[in-house]
Amino acid sequence: MSKRASYDGVAIVAPFTQPYERYSTQTAHWWIARALRGSLDAAGLKPQDVDGFTVSSFTLFPDTAVGLTQHLGLCVRWLDNVPMGGASGVIALRRAARAVQAGDASIVACCAGDANHVETFRLLLGGFSRFALDASYAYGFGGPNANFALLMDRYMQDYGATREDFGRIAVSQRENALKNPHAVMKKPLTLEQYMSARPIADPVCLFDCVMPVAGSEAFLVMSVEEAEKRGLPYATLSGAIERHNAHSEDPIQMRGGWTVDIGELYGMADCTPQDMDLVQTYDDYPVISMMQMEDLGFCAKGEGPQFVRDHDLTISGDFPHNTSGGQLSAGQAGAAGGFIGLVEAIRQVTQTAGPTQVKDARRALVSGFGMINYDRGVCSSAAILEGKA
Amino acid sequence: MTNPLSPPPRKNPQIRSVVPTQPLEIRSRAAVGLTACAAEGRFALQTCVECGTVQYPPRDACCNCLGVELPWRDITPFGELLAETTVQTSVNSYFRERAPWRMGSVKLDAGPTVLCHLHGDIEPRARVKMINRLDKAGQGVIMALPMERTPNMEDDPILRAISCDPKLRRVLIADGRNPNAPALVKVLKDAGATMIFVGEAESWRPNPNRALMPDAEILPLDVTDTASVKELAGEIGGKVDILINNARFLRPGGALARGDTGWARDEMEVNYLGLMRLAQAFGPGMCARTADGVNSAVAWVNILSVNALANDPSFGSFCASQAAALSLSQSLRGEFRSSGLRVMNVFVGPTDDEWHQPLPPPKVPPAGLARSVVQGLRDGLEDVYCGDIAKETAARHAENPKVLERELTMGGAG
């Protein structure tokens, strides 16, 4: 297999988060419009300046990216729809980067957003995937809580992880979220509260779960020349990977697709895990964040529990992790949950994260994980971003 | 260990009955293959004809070689529990009401990993035995059981929810004059049924079966008389959990053996319209009580000739009435679906009674039929084939219905 080309010359700019709301009467179209406008305003651009557009959303039905072009008045020469849930952000970014490199588009807007009405989560769950309908939901209808409970149960058995270990991830993210004025969770969380939370699907308890919210995220991809011409702070893409349906021979998911491509990721970026100033994992449940710490090379398989015991995962700690509070504390805005870590990482390496800024952050690792199609997450992605020194 | 079920207290009529809710019913067409196997109690999975890969969840192409010929084949029903959870809350009302609900992930010896219901007596990481059953939505689901029997294992709440076990339930047998009625009463009593009502038409006529059914309560019921059926439903309709329609009128011969339509009319009155009258009188009440606790309404049983599938001209007119009843039973499945009330058809070959006296063996004895009914209820089946002739006829019908039709309609020349 030939080595993939670099992403040189690509700039990532104008990260924007439309503040989440627990419930909102607005539609996905509205939320995506807000994020796009926010990102364009930050870059001093008009919708007419955009000639590439990619969107990720679960609640646009019956529309797709196509309907959105007419709905939002965009005339683009490059259009994509990335339906990969928690892996969407990085995947949208790497495709947009290639489009810009190849000259297929000059300015690509990458957007994700979802509505959340009172009924939305229940309805979404009921139509998630064919395998889920055929072979998962008939068994207690625990939704993703039950799927991750199975992975967590097995992970605890195999590697001796305790609930406290997962609690460390949730508690430190809450501490980070308290610095993020837009986080949905506003109250501190102690390890005692985590441990005594009500059970949802054993061993998953309340604070292992994300809060479904409405919200949206966006950023722009353009050439470095374009970003510099406009005087925009930008991040560059040192490496990026995606993988789908990896390790299908594993009877239960104890590792994700990152393990297949991780060597190439660090090779492209010419760095090691130790060079990262911060890490944004996909955190719909703490157990999957712990697996990412292993699969992304911060520790060996099974050493995740010891790793979180040995490190401080808060913004000022020695392993700053999910600095905006992540989905666990800032909320899961549908497919925007696949963007939250990426958009925050862009802010971090461009020194624009404000209250959640990690001091002197230059290099960030972002990973995505998505789509429990049946018994495991099918999509994985990761990217290394760098800000100008 | 499973806690044994205890008899429910008398129902308080002032308390609202629990309204039936359902697990998710929607499935892909491929996945309904699991349901078809569950209807007959088979543990089978899609198997690729080209490469032999056993796969699950059901697909439209083989995940190993992209072959598209994927018949459901019986496979060895064993595996190892990988992980488990107990779902404490759900967005689905059916499971929310029944939480906690234990489920898990099992690696089958045959290859695939399945998500399934878990019996309460399974230890972590244990070897397990798999069964395939119909749930309250009438769709196939997989459940893991302990390898060895455990005390009261059939009382496990999940297993109970996907079977129609007569234990602690009340049963109505429609025709106390049918030679199979005493055997049915006996096996149901042995299976733990708490009350057994038996219908009897024309009570002024002697009924030799009466003395053989000391555990039953004999009540007037004539399935050819709408008023009689309605009256009994008014009296006991609220406490019939299982209804067994064993009423049958049978005379030999097809169209030409008879001079008129008299017997044919009687056959339709009992075998077809009788079923309809029972359904109209008892069906709505049973459908309303399918979530009513330990003694909830659970199953409707029809005893049909296997020649409902393909006509045997020596009983040609009778078989036509059986085909009509079979067709109506399919309609009832649709009409009962939203309640979760199961329709189980027990197909029999010639039964050991006066109207089949000249036929050679094998014939289905009353006790054998009764055992099939109870086993079918315990396994929550929809289609039971009782006896060797019924099994063989069904197998031939499944292979090629036209060939079976031709075999059954020999002219007898040479």
C-alpha cells in the first residue's frame, strides 16, 4: 500500500459552536444555519464566498446536503454528506482538505448540527440502523446504553477496570465544563456522586451517559495562503485517518479501527503520542474514551485504568482531555457530537479557546468514533492538528 | 435460582388492567426468517450455500463471499456468554414497564456473536444453550438458557414473556364431546393450569367424556349458536387465558360422494364459522388482557387437520372447511397482533377416533395430541405438527405444494 500524501497547504479556520440547548423547537436546518453563519462571521465571509459544503446530521430528514444548498442559498461546486456520527468531524475535515488541495473547492464549510425536540431521541433511536432494528432493540431496548454496558462489562472483567476509573474521566471532564460557559452541565460532579448515580444499564450509570441536546458546530477549510491573506488564525492538518468495520473477527469490541492506522497517523505527522499538548477523544461513554487512550498509543491495551489513575485529565493537568467538557458534560448534539472535540481542538491550537485554553497548546490529537450499527462502533477516525508556533 | 411464580390474588375490578404494549415489531424481510424459524421452534441462522459461513444479524448477502443464497439452516445452539447488562430503563414502554431486563452478548460455537435475552440463572462467562422464540410483537428473538435445567427455570420473567406456558393460567376447551377433551384436561392440569373450563353443546345428550374430566368445569357452549357463544363469553370471557378450539365436525367424502351440501354446511358451521363466533365473542376480551400479570391472556389454539394445507379428497369437503379455518386463523394473527395474543395452530394427521376408524396407522392418539398442545404452548409456537403424518405432509408441502397436491389426488387407476 502506498503512503498517503500529506495535507500540506491546508488551513482550518473559524471554529464556531452554536451554544447547545437541552430541548429546542428549532430544526436541524436552523441549527446548521446558525453554525454556518457563526463560522462565516468569524472569518469575515459571506455565504456566497463558500464553494464547498459538507454536512453531518441525523435530523435533516427528508433533506440531505442537497436540500440544504437550496434552503440556505449556497451555490457550491463541491458537496458532501458525512453520515458517520461520532467519526464525522475528522472525516469531513480530511475530505474537505483534499478538495482544497486538489482545487475542487477554495473554501469548504464543514457543518454538523441536530435538532432535539422532546420526541427526537426516542424516534431517532427507533430508526437507527437495520441491524439495530433486526437484532438489538428487541432485547430490552436499552439503545446505546446497553451496547456500551456490554463493552464496559467485558472491559472491566478483562482488564480489571473499576467504575472509579471511568468516574475519573467523567469527573475531570465536568471540571473542564465548568470553565465552558456554554456547557449544558453547570454543576460540579464529585466521584462520590458519580459512584452513587442511578443505574441505567449495569454497569452504565447516569453519569456515564451523555445528555442529548440540540446544537451545532462548524469550521472552514481553505488554503494556507487564503487564511493568511485574510489574516485568520489557522490550524494545519499533520495527519488524519479513518477506518470502518475493522476487526470484525473480534467477538466483542475491545479495540477500535484506530489500531489499524495509528502508525501511519503518527508517521505522517512525524511525532509521537508524547508530543500532544491535548487530546480530544469521542466520549459518548467513558469506556470508549479509555479505549481510545490505549488505541491511540498513550498506553498499552488494558493499561487505560492505570493511565487515568496516573494522570490529571483537566485543562491544567498533565493530560488535558476533552477540554470543553466533551459530550459527557457539554451535551451531545447529535452528529455535532462528532465535531465537538475537533472544533474545540481548532480553538485550542489557535489559542482562541478562551476560558478552556490549555496553556501554550500547539498540537492536538482528535479522535472520532461512530455508529453502533449492531454490537459495536463501526467508524473510527483521528487527526493531528497543529497551530502556528 | 429462579423464584417460583405464585398464584395471583383475585383481581381487583377497580384497578385498571395494564394496557398491552409491545417490543419493537419492525424487521427487515431477511430478519423475518428468524421469526419463521421461531414459529416452529427451530434454532436456525442464515448459512451461505457457497462458502458455508453462518452469519447474524440477517443480511441480503454473505459477509464473507457476497453470495446471495442464504437459507436458514438449523445450527448447533451453544455458545459462550461474552458480556451482559441489565437494562434498568428504556425509551420503549414495553421494556420500561418490565425493567430490569437482562440481556447479553453470546459468541456462538457456529461463529457469529448474537445479542440476546439472558435467563436469570446464567453465570458470567458461562456456556449457554440458545433458543429462538416469538416475543410479544410476534417476532423471533434469541434467548440464552443455562446448559442444565435449574429449579423453576420456566418461571424466569423473560422466558415467561416469550412463551405461553399454561402454568397458573385458565383454559377454555371448546368441545367437551371431542374424544381429545379428557386428554387435554389432564395434561393442562398436570402443566399447572389453575382452572379448566370445558364447553358442551346440547347438554341433554349423554356425554361419556364427562366422567373422565373430574378437574374441569363443564359449561354450556355450542359453537354453531351465536347466542350460546356470547352468553358463555359474558360469563367467563374475562378469565380465559388460553382458548383451545377443538370443536370439529367431520364426515368422509368430497363433493361427489354426497348428494347435497348438508354435511358441508355443518362442517363450515362448526369448523369455520364456529371459530369465527368464538373469536368474535372471546377475542376482544382476551386481547385486552394480554398484559394482565401472571394469569394474562396468552394464546388461542386451533386444532386443524394437516390437510388444511393440501386437500385429501377422501375427506375432501371436511378439508375445505379446514382450509377455511386455517385462512381465518391467519387473519386472526393479524387482528390479534397489536395485543400480543398468540394464535397457535396444531396440525394433526388422522386422529384415532370413529371417523378415521378404517384408516391404517399411524393415527394420532388423544394423549399425543394433548402433549403437543402443551409443549407448543410452553415453547410459544405458532405452528405445531403433531404426529408422523402431519410432520411428513408439512415437509412435503414445504418442499413443493404442487407435487403434494398431485400425490394426494391419485385417481386410483391401475
